[in-house]
Amino acid sequence: MKKFFGLFIALVLGIQLSANAATDWTNKANVARVNTIGKALLAKNNLPTKIEFKVIETDEVNAFANADKQIYVYTGLLKFVNNDAELAGVIAHEIGHIVNNHVAKQNVVNTVTSTAIYNANMDYRLKAMTNTANNLTMLKMSRTEEYEADITGVDLMTKAGYNPLAMVSVLYKIGGCYKDFTSTHPSGDKRTMYIYDYITYTYPDKAKLGYTTDSYKKFMAYAEPIVKERNADPKKVEAFNKSQKKLQEKRLAKLEKYKNAKDSNGWEKSFNVIRAISY
């Protein structure tokens, strides 16, 4: 009886320990994994390294960057990604927000606009209308910034040795969470198609590698008819090449600015602007 009871207790404790281990997504190994990927993306792209990478315990599939040069990865995202390349895609996107000064710009515009509306001599109805207009402007600007952070992330991933198609894979899988007008993020289909087009034009060798996940296969089922239709129309091909060439030139110029930021301390200037307004 004692032997049976001992086995029972051991079994219960074993199950409990296994359950705890399964849910401990903020453990040192996962924090180290996030930091290893994040720091590799910075180092391989010759970017400033004073960014902290942290893990937050929540089931939400998300990550974000803030004005203190911190990138937070949710444990829900760690459970969601298939591999390190997909995780690198999300982290590279968040680094993209920082190096493009999106966090600084959003905070400055929001703070200045909110203060102006609060202090303005107008009745409550006009203030409400002004707030609505401002929110819609910020929504549009934020969606534009998501696109820019995505392709910046593609550049960072590629230079760091990751397959950029991993970003297509993970964002297409997440894509159903984003609604085109009601969210700050573009819809999943538009967003991943934008990334894929950029990869096929700028990094054709990477595009040929393909990707083996189910989400990428589903994306290709969506994308292939679009590409086929475009390739059948010379005018559409010409317009595509023209727009991609312009985008590529813009990205190359931005990459040079990122490298110079390490010496010019440009990041610090943008964050100091926020602190001067916020405090």
C-alpha cells in the first residue's frame, strides 16, 4: 500500500512538474533565445546594440517596441512560431519600427495633438470630431509604418542570414487577426503579398528557396494566381518593376542611414525628443 501511495504521489508530482515546465515560457532558455536572435539581427546589420529584448507572460500572439529601446516578445508568440526564423521575422519587424523612428513619431504626434485638443477653445462636439479625425490619421500613418517595418525587417533578416520568407509564413498565419480598416495593421493578405513582392524583386535567390510550413503553402495558393495574372500583362509587369525599383532604392538609402546612426547617435536624439515632451 505504501509503495502504491508513493508511486501515486510521484506520478502526481511528475505531472505537475511537467505542466509547470510546459507553461514556463519566461524561463532563461526562452529569454536567451529571444536575446540571441535579437542581438544577431543588430550585430549583422551593424546597428546600435543598446536594445533590450524581454519576454512577457501572456497568451496573446504579439510583440512590441517602446520608446525606451525595449522590444517585448509575448510568450503566446513563442508558442505560435514554428522556428527561430519566424521568431526572427517578428523581432526584425519590431527593430524596423525603432530604426525608422516610428515609435518616436507616433508618441510626438499623439502628445502634441492631444495637448492641442485639450487646450483648444472649442465645445465638446468639435473636440470629439477633431479627436476622431486625428485617430483616423494616426490609423493610416500606422498602417503605412507597418509596411515599412515589414520590409525593413526583411532587409535585416536577409543580412543576418535568415530566410525572409519566414516573415511571410508567420505573418500570414497571424493575418486573420488583422482587419484592414478597423486595425492599425494592414490585412493579412495585402500585408504578406507586399512583403513577398519585395522579396521576389529585391532578393530573388531567397524567394527561390521556398518555405516548408503549411501557412506558407496556403499563402502561395493565394499569391500564385495574382503573380500569374500580373506576369501575363506587360503593362502590369512594367508597373510592378518600376514601383519595386523605386522601393528598393528607398530601402538602400535607409540602410545607409541605419549604419550611420551608430556613429551619429541619431536614435538617442529621437528618444530625447519624446522625453522632452512627455515629462
